[in-house]
Amino acid sequence: MKISNETKIGALTVIAITILVLGYSFLKGNDVFSGSNKFYAVYNSVEGLGVSKPVLVNGFQIGRISKMELQPDGHTIVEFKIEEKYDIPNNTLAKLESTDLLGSKAIVFELGNSKILAENKDTLKADIQGSLAESLQPIQKKAEMLITKLDSSLAAINKILNPNFQKNVDRSFMSIANSLQTLEGVTKKIDNLVGTQTKHIDVILSNAEVVSSNLKTSTGHINGMATNVEKISNDIAASNIKNTLDNANKAMADLQATIANINSTKGTLGLLMNDDKVYKNMDAATNSLNNLLLDLKAHPKRYVSFSVFGGKKD
């Protein structure tokens, strides 16, 4: 049986339309070859999100977004189609996350730990994570600050590399070179001086060696003297210095008491030194005694009368 061209064209047209419908349905997130469960989540903002965007778990795709509806209060209900072979706990969190720096979004399921599974057409908890661009804002600010500092550094380097600065640097290097040449000349002169004075230096070193030897010999004498001093110190320490000092202190105390008695009006010596009457009486007695002695010398017979033969007195 021969198939006409019209039949072939019709069959191809049906097949193409079927493929087109299936492709459109697939792009919308409808899986036409396997069963799926529907889940929902409500978001305040769905910027960057669209139908047929993937639903991921740890980077693995388990479904697609099949529908999005804006509510009168401004919230958006998002419908997910998840393959039936994947179990979704009822405390799973549906997070709206960025997938690239351009702002593209995807739904990432953070599976919960509940043993109760979410059923078809259940509503999951929703969460919105900031975009990568927002998370990179602190890095952008730091980069801008770094660029500003780099610009200032480049300006400073440019200022350093100007012709005047280069001339000054060249002059500085020339001055350093001249100083090094002068230092080299001085070093040569010192070498020559040392060469000519080698004999004197040898004599000085010999004298220093002799002095060191004498000092070594003197060290023995010094050690002997130190030993003698130590012995004398030990002898002094061993002697009865304490008793001697105590006796000296006692003698000083007695002397101080005697001086105190002399200064007071007690006793003959104290009265003699402090009382004018005693002094005057003693002076008068001394004068009387002196006159008596003079008279005795001038007229001894008045006071002494004797006779060898026992004659009578005058």
C-alpha cells in the first residue's frame, strides 16, 4: 500500500506539534514522562526568579518551578514540581538563592530532619537569601578603598620619578661615590702609616706584655696582702673588743658623772668652782698663811723659843 505525500506531511505535522507541545511543557517545568508532586511556597520578592528555574538540593536538581502567581497583598505563590521518587520532609526550607553574579535565582531545598514527609500540594517554609552582588558589597567597598590607596601610591611614585627628583638622586649618588673615594684614600693612608709604624707597634705590644707579666707577679703579692688583711680582720673579730668597748663606755659614763658633780654645787670641788664665797675664803686663808710665814721668817723667836740648857723663855 502506497502512502500518499499528504499523509506523510500530516503525520510529520502531528509529530512536530506533539514535540513542540512537549518541549513547551518541559520548559514550563512540567515533566511529561514521569509523575511529580506539587509543593508551594510564599515569597515577599521573587526578583530574578522565573518559571522553569531549577529546584536544587546540594546542587542537584530534583524539580522545576512550574507556576508563579502574584497575590493582592504583594506576595508571590511559587509552585514547584518535584519528582515523586524524592522524599521531602515537611519541615524542609525552600530558600530563594542567587546562582550567579548577574542576579539569576533558583530554589534550594534545605531538607529538614522530620520523619513526616510533605504531601502533594503542601506549602513549605520560604526563605530569601541576599544576592551574591549584595554579599560582595563589603568586598567592593574594600576594593574601592584599595584602588584609592593604589592611586595615591602611583601619584607619589610619579612625583618621585619627576626629572628634578632624578637629578637630586643622581647628585646624591655622586656625593656617595666621592665619599667612598675619600674613604678609600684615607684607608690607604692608614695602611701606609701602620706599615711604617710596625716596629713601634711591636715595641708597644712587647711593653704591654711585660706590664701584663709584672701585673701577674704583683697579683701574687696582692693576694698575700689580702690574706694578711683577712687574718688581721679575723684576729680583731676574735679579740674581746666588746668588753673593751663596754669598759670604755663605762669610763666615759663615770667621767660624765664626775664632770656633772663638779659643775654642780655638791662637794668641795663643786663649791670651789661654782661658789665665789668659798673661793674668796680660800684666797683670804692663803693670804693669811702667807703673811704668817713671812712674819715667822722675820721674827722666829715670837713663835719658837727653846734653849739647849733649859733656860727660861723670853
